[in-house]
Amino acid sequence: MDARYKSRDIERRSLDVDGLKRSFLEWLVYSVGKDARAATRRDWFHTVALAVRDRVVDRWMDTTRSYYHEDAKRVYYLSLEFLIGRLLTNSLSNLGIMDECRQALDRLGLSMEDVVDAEPDAALGNGGLGRLAACFLDSMASQGLPGYGYGIRYEFGLFEQRFENGWQVEYPEQWLQFGNPWEFARPEVLYPVQFYGRVEEFRDSVGERAYRWVDADRVLAMAYDTPVVGYGGDTINTLRLWSARATRDFNFGHFNDGAYMKAVEQKILSENLSRVLYPNDATETGKELRLKQEYFFTSASLQDILRRYLQHHTSFDNLPNKAAIQLNDTHPAIGIAELMRLLVDQHALRWDNAWEITRATFAYTNHTLLPEALEAWPVRMIERVLPRHMQIIYEINAKFLNRTKAKAAGDNARLSRLSLIDERGERRVRMGNLAFLGSHKVNGVSALHTDLMKQTVFNDFHEEFPDRINNKTNGITPRRWLKQANPALSELITTRIGQGWISDLSQISALREKADDVVFREEFRRAKRKNKKRLAAYIARQTGEEVLVDSIFDVQVKRMHEYKRQLLNVLHTIALYNEMRDNPTVSWVPVTKIFAGKAAPSYHMAKLIIKLINDVAKVVNHDPSVHDNLKVVLLPNYNVTAAEIIIPAADLSEQISTAGMEASGTGNMKLALNGALTIGTLDGANVEIREHVGPDNIFIFGMTADEVNDLRATGGFNPREVIASNPSLKRALDMISTGAFSPDDRNRYHPIVQALTDGGDHFLVTADFADYCQAQDAAMQLYRDQEEWTRKAILNTANMGWFSSDRTVNEYAEEVWDVHPVHPNHEGEGYR
Ligand code: GPU
């Protein structure tokens, strides 16, 4: 090759300040098509992202090539959601060129913050489940594990939330509107995916019964790849997202009828498949389009996985030694029937052989016990949309139940619980049972959740397969959630214990001894204060509300859901407000209640709770009798970017779900790692957080999961009695029900009051109220002693090392996937 080009290529990838600056200018002019005078912030963001992407590509190809040459076992993480957030800071930080980039922009007269802020937040997920998938991608790449993410490239991510007159209103989130500089379109990576049609039986070449799926509609799945930069930049993995494309095989019958436009319309409609993310978190809607999305991305991913496998192999016997497929909840569980179909119908494997391979390849993660979230598709829908899969599911079920029948000795109730088909009412396919049966390992996401899985939803399956259920407590990536989100604290930590914690968070335990060091405590407080100032400015921008930086920042950020009990927090807020008004001469510890979170658009109760928080905020924030002692804010449009500002500034972390209902939680981990003290129930991973940070450094209150279970079982709970015996609770509820916060519509909150009283208070808000208030009081008293508070905050940060998603992913790698790190060979290319 021409030497001139070669040297230019190397310059394109140089990582020093001058090289970056030259490369920015070149990208701006030749790819974005603007000059420096005309460029907007968004143009600069695209410019910088493209230049950074350049510096990733060689290492990405090296990584992919190394996996190929070593024929390494890969893990495929199938997830309907990847809640990634912004990527610029993440890429720069993981490549280790943050400062160089800042200086290069500086020389161009640009601020790094402005450029970073021009990036849209990639919100291809609803909440914890999608963010976990994103943390796992970071951890797999950072540890050199050959891991691929597979999902859908939604054109519209999670809706944008705005408040209009205090009510949530949803707007489309057009993250792709101005293009996405991180992705590579792969128009040549295209797989057909079928729907509808019928199944034909025939005799194969050796006279055996065989099946083919005919007369089906087809769409194409087209790949878009995003490089996933591991920490240090050695391993660059791939997130492959599928987009629906119309096929070009026109129905010529329509042409002859002169129905050309009709044929084209059908084609266009088929692309709706990847248009929008369903906005329900931990609830199932049962919509046909959702089922089609699930099958669409699962089928395309499996075809891609088999194609990659067949590059090295001719028989499928080794598939489980070369591919581990992790099902992120049941959303991709139809993949079990799909792999059976591909192996049996397309590759002519014998059923039993195909089943053995399938089971050894798949593993399944359960993320909830909430019955309304357990997917169960109507048999009639699957029969229509995926007729061959329905047959396969019946066959799996018949073989399993036949084997089990012999042992079950006439226990028909047990057999009907184990069945893949729920026969009560409209017949449905239980996707959880299919996922369990088709996997060699099944896990929950915290110790408590895994135990409850064994006792409840999968009790019969656990007896049948006692070695299958295992626990993998969730984790979070310390790169995004400490290093990037909290530069003030991470720099402080690094000056004291070095930077080893970034790739090995267990090292953060070295901070424990610093908890007794007054100088360190002062610096730790200073970092927190800096973050609180940053959040206060953000709050002022977003809501117009001025909050006191020296108040307790009491933070509850998560999806709005009754089981997460934002209502319990609101009731305490009202009780505290009343106390402050009754006792104006007391010197109160000022409190700022900070809420953020989206409600599913069709979840009326959650939307009413949003309106209530906004109504309470209006009354409290404008009441001069409480001064600055109490402020309430509900920040709009909570997403990863907002979380990165809110979490580092929190003093108190609200993790107050009804015990037994939050599978794990991961926000609880992010907040504790950033030095917030948790006020929480013994639910999900809170239990393990308490074990790690120590019971003296966390505020635990409320009923345990066992107590909740007993109380519900005996039916002996009467919220009316509890309310009558607690004057402050009664007063708060009366205010809500008589319109103290809604003078314009005094009946507005009737459904909430109803749910907490005659409705039976299913989430036990009233039952936990008194204990919660005591824990809140204890927190407020402790906050008066800033030295003691800071000591505990430091101990929280220092003891959260185990909650790194690196640890979680390593456990999966060793105990579920059997995959091992590969060290890419970068010798062919000069990186620096
Ligand atoms: N979770 Br199911 C979601 O965010 N969405 C879902 O659809 C389902 C579960 C969450 C759990 O509620 C949360 O407790 C857990 O930490 C998270 O998944 C990741 O496991």
C-alpha cells in the first residue's frame, strides 16, 4: 500500500492531544460536513464520537479475530433491553484518553461538558433489567470474556417523561433522529424471520416423520453492531442489535391485481417490528407485537450464533462447548423452541439429541416473582403466530410429563403445575416453565430472591431438578457508577489507595481504615458536597426549585410501582411536614426529598402517585412555615444520564419495597457505593448489603418476607385498625383524602386512599409506616453528627466491593457458562 496512506491511517488513530485535535478537525469537515465556525454542539459530539470510534476499530477487529482463531467458547446474552445511556465519557474513560480529549477540545475552544451533553441517552430499556444487561456488557469486556449482547435496535427507546400540570405525559424518545455515530450498520448480515403460515408434515429421506413451516410471512433482521469498550481498551466486544427490514420478494399476485400499493404497504408495516420498546417494567401486556419482537430478535440471534459455530464445526455435538446462551428473563425463552426447530427441522437432528444440546446451551435468569410479570402467552396466539413452535412446545411438554408421571404417582395437581401449559381459563404457555425446562442452569438475582424462587414459583421444578437453581446476586459496573459518575470521590479514592479498585472493586476495602481518619472524612464530605451542589443546580434547572445543599438529600429513584412503595415515602413526607408545622421552634435537620422515575403509560395508580408527589411538593415548597426545612422535588425524565448526576449526591438511599417483592435492586448498590446510607427493608439485595456494610451502617426497618407471607396467609391484616392507632398516619391520609393537596379536585386521590384502606393495602404500606418513621428519625438524628454520618458513609463505600458486576459476571462465567478470558493479540497494529 501507498506509504502516504499508511502514515495517515496511523495518525487517524493517534491518542495524543495534537493527533486528537487534527483528527477532530478532519472528521468535522469530511464526515460531518461542517467547518468549525458553523458547527453546533451536536456536530462536535458526532465529530468526537467518530474520531473516538476510529481508535476502537483495530482493537475490536483484533478481539473478534482472537475469538475466531482460538475458537473460544462465547457467551451470548440475549436481552430485549439494553439500557446503555451515553457512550462518549464511557469510551474515553475506558480507553484512558479522557484528559487528552479534554485538552484537544480545549485547544479548539470547546468545553468537554458541552460536547458530552449533546449525546442523547440510549434508553433501550425500562429499568433494572435493562441496566443490568448494560453493566454486564461492560464487565465482560473489561475482563476479557468473549461475550456478545443481542437485542433489538428500537427506533424509539423508552418514552420521554414530562410533567404537565403535575401529571406524567409521554413523548416519543427519538434517540436516532440525528444518527448514531457509535453503530456500524451491517446490511449484509441479514436473516429471514417468519410469522404465521402453517406446518406441513412429510416423510424425510429415511422415511421418518418431518415437518416444514410454509406459507409464512417473512421479515428480515438486519444487524447493527456497537463496539463495547472494555476497561483499558484491550478487549472490545460487540453488541449486535437487530432492525426489521421488509423483504423484497413481492407477491406478484398482488401486482396482477393492480394492488401494488397494498403489497408495498404490507412490506412497510413489517418494519414496525423494531419500532418501539414496550414501556412496561415487570408487567406483561400480552400484545401480539410484543411476542413477535421476542421471536424476531431471538430467531435472528440464534441463526447468527449457529452460522458462527458452523465456521469451525460440522456437527452440532460441540455447540454447548462453544456457545452459552443466557436468557435475560423469559423474553427470549421462545429461543428454546426455536433452537429445537433449527436443529430438528433444518439440520435434521434427532429430537433427543437436539434436546440434549439445547438444554446444555441455554441458561435462564429470573428477575421477578410478581405473578403479573410472569409471561404466559395464549396458546391460540402462539398457534397462529408461530405454529411450528406451538407443536414443539407440546412435544417438549408431553415428553417431560410422561417421564414425570411415572414418579408423580397420580399427583395430578403437581403435574398440572409442572405443565408448560396453564389449563386454568384460556390455555396459555408458561414461558417460565419452558425456560426452566430448556436450561441447564436457572438463577435468581439475589440470595433472598433465589430462595423464594425455590419456595414459590419454581417449587415443583426445584424438587424435580434440585441442582438447577443457583443464585447470582446482581452487581453494577464501578467504571460508570463510580469512576465516571463521581469524579470527585473517585479521584479522592485513587489518591489514597491507587487505581486498582477500578478493575478490581474488592480493593476498595482498603478505605475501611480511613473511616477513622478525620482528614479523610473532611475530604469525603467535600466530595459529597460538590456532588450535592451539582445536583442542586440540576434541580433548579429542571424544576425551578432551590434546595439547601446542607439538607439531607433523601433519594428515591426508580420506576414508579406500588410494590416499590413511593407512597410510604410520601406519607412520611406529609407526616414530617405536619411535625415541622406543629413545632416551628424546634431546630429541625433540613430534609430534601428527591424523587424520580417513570410510570408505565397505562399504569394509572403509578401515574396518580406521580401527581400526588407533585401536588405535595407544591404545598410543602410554598409553605413559609417550614422554611427551608423541607423541600420535595420530583425530577422529570429519569434515565441513566440523570442517575449519574443524582446518585453521587445522595445522603440517604430509599430501598423500601414490600419484603419479598423486589428481586434484587441495583440502584441500592449504586447509591451505597457512592456513600449514601440505605434506609430499607430486608428485601432483595438489601439483605446482602446489610451483611457487607454491617448492621450499624444501614437503617433496616419493617416486616420481613416471612412475616409478610404469614400476615397475608392468615388474612389477619386490617389497615383500618393500624391507621386508627397511629395519629400521624391517620392525619396524613385524611389530608390526602380531604383534598389538602388537591383543592382543585378533592376526590382526586380517592383511589389511593381506597387502596390503602378498604382495598386491604396489599403492599402493606400502613403496616410498615410506624417502623419506617422511626428509622427516618434515627437517620435525621445521626445526620446531626456529621463526623459519625461520614464515618458510616465511608464504610458503605468501602464495603461495597463485592457488588461489582465484575464479580457477578465471573460467577456466571465459572458456574454457568464455562467461558474463560481471551487475551486479544494486538501485535499486528500499533495502538499508541
Ligand atoms: N426487573 Br421481570 C426489571 O427491571 N424489569 C422487569 O421486567 C423485571 C425485573 C428488575 C427487578 O425488578 C429488580 O429487582 C432487579 O434488580 C433487576 O430486574 C435486575 O435483576
